[in-house]
Amino acid sequence: MVGGSVVEAWWRSFRNSPGQKSIGPLQNDRERRDMMAAGAAAGLSAAFGAPVGGTLMSLEEGTSFWSSSLMWKVFFCAAIAFPTFNAGKNIQFTKSTNDSDSVDSKSIYFFGKFNETAYYFSYSEFPVLILFGIFGGVLGALFVNLNYRLSILRMKYIVSNRKKLLESVFVATFVTTSSLISMVLFENCQPKIKINSSNVIQVCCR
């Protein structure tokens, strides 16, 4: 995601390139903003093989302005990015009877083989799932409201660059200190027999 945005921003900032005249009409802040949103979606789509996920992630994280027209542009870019990247990465020239190419459809990230055992849900579990959904929606709305109020307070009291810098230092220090303290207080140790390269081991074991 970050790589797609960086490549797009670098290319459009390279004004002395031979193709500068062809992209001249796109050299404005609005088009740059939209193109970076498309680049973010394309990067995630290529990495995980998820064009729809890339579009939604761009909407959630990487876009300050959104419209229906931009949504289709971003989705089209994400939909083209995955097969293009996949074809360039995974085409294998095989020596078969017809000398045909074989294309591997896996994404760049592989999360291992999951258990193929089928798990079925019963109808009695649906009310619980609905309650979880309602609870999550209420918490999300509460978080958005608190974030809105906090943003208003920050805009009112944290105005100067010095205060903004001190705020960033304070937040970074608080988060880092809390993380280190939590690792010490809440141990998550495992026996050496069960340790393998895929497990994350807590750093403060006695």
C-alpha cells in the first residue's frame, strides 16, 4: 500500500522526465491526491490479491476526499494491478506438449495452509453474532464521537508547532513505555520444546 503511493508520488513529481508533457494535465493537487489513493489501493491489491480490499483500505486509511467517480477509478486501478503484478511475477515457461505458460494465482504473501476441516454454524449462534455486531457498531460510533471531540480540543489548544512537536513526543513516549511495561507484567512464555520460527515469544521470560 505504501509502496504504491510512493511510486505514484515519485513518478508524478519527476517533472523532467520524457513523459512530462503527456501527464501535464495531471500535475495538480487534486489529481495527485486521487492518484495516490489509487496507488495505495493498487499496492494492497497486488500484495494480497484483493482488489475490493485495496479499494476499501484506500477509503479507510489513505484518502482524504472520496466520491463515487473516484471509487470506480480506484477500484479499476486495483483490479488491474493484481493480475498485472501476478502475471509478471508468477509466469512460468513450462516445456509441455503445447509449450503453454502456467500462471500461479497466489498473492505475494502466503499465510500457510489452513485446516481443511469444515466448520458449520448452527442457527442458535446467529443471535450471539448479531449482538457482537451491534456491540461493535456502538463502540465504533463511540470511538468516532470521542475522536471528533478530541480533534476539536486539539485544534483549539495545540496550535503552535512547538506544542504539536511536544504532543507527538509525549504520545510516542507514552505508547512505547506502556508497551514495555505490559511485556514485563504480562508474561507469555512457552516451553522450549514448543518454540519454532513461526511463534512470537515474549521477551521477558524468567
